[in-house]
Amino acid sequence: MFTLTSSIVAVLSTQLLAGLYTPASRVAGDAKPCEAGATRMIADLQQSIVRWTGTKIRGKHEGTVALQMGELCVRQSQIVRAGFVADMRSIEITDIPKHETVPRKLLHDHLTGENFFNVEKYPEAVLTINQVRHENGPVYAVDGTLTMRGVRLPVSFQARIPEISSAGVSAQARLKLDRTRWGMRYRLADPRGLLVDDEFTLDLTLVARPEHASR
């Protein structure tokens, strides 16, 4: 896994960004076509997932967010561009047992409410990839835009991409993000320090196949 430096971070949002998608479209068929000679890949939503980890003064919480859609354009074993939409309303908590209904609900309501992701107003999060450059072995440098809560900033991070061919793409990446950069400034402190850390982690797992094989 790899780290996105906090000095250039931003996250996911309600707008679809310039490039692969148009703001009015959430349907894969309406996405901008791939360039001539490029293969359109569709994310396998059953195998692709976003895992989140948030830390606090005493421990951490973990969970998942589901991808709503994802597409890549691949030409000659190179990713030309890509775009992904996460359904922020799908936030799940995995570290609190399901039978502990009260703490699960309290944390879920906190994360989905106005102090954090505010999913009623911002139900979707978007990552747009503009450039992918090979570095060494399966390691690639990735440049793009990550938007959330109406905040859009450029991002650069490393990804591990063991498969990238006409048969499909598989990739993993880790992003360490400062939530305050896109407006999540909730602070609850005591003499020991902040109870909730500003930084949280997203672990991305992607599996995508050619459009014709995904139907």
C-alpha cells in the first residue's frame, strides 16, 4: 500500500469532474467515449471496494464505502484516464459488532451527518484520474482530482497495479487524507488532545474488465 501526501490531498464529491464524466450523467453509457484505440474498462462493483480507517485518541474505527460506478480507458497496457464514483450513503462500520446497535448507530449518524461527510447534501464522491505513469515493477504514479463536499483539489499518489492489459485491470492504493482540507473541521478535544484525528485513511481495491466482458 502507498501513501498520498497530506499537502496535496482532497476527496470525493457530488459533482462529476471534467474528463471522463459529465455532471448531469450517472449512467455508464453516457460517459465520454475512450480515445481511438483505447479499450473501455468497467469496474467490477462486487470485487472493488473502498475501505476507510479513522483514528482517535483511544483506538480507531474501520468500515467500507461502496463504489457506484467506475470506468477506465486503457491503450497499449497504459491507463489513459479513469473516473470513479463512490456512494457515500453506503458507509458501513465493520469494527463494531452488529449486535451493538446503539454505538453503531451513533457512529454511523456522526459520519454521515454535517460534521463529516454530510451525505444528504453530498451523496456521491468522485475520483478522476488524468495521468498514470509507470515507476518500477507494479508501482505507478497517479495524478488526478479528488472531490468531496464541493471541494475539488488535485491529488498525486502511488498505486500498485499488478495487472493492466486488454484483459483487465487490478489495482490497490492507500490515501492518507486530512479531512479539514475539504471542510470536515469537527473538533472534540480534552486535556489529552484531539479525540478524533484530522487524518484518515482510504484503502482502494479495484478490479475492472473490458466493457463487453462486464455485461
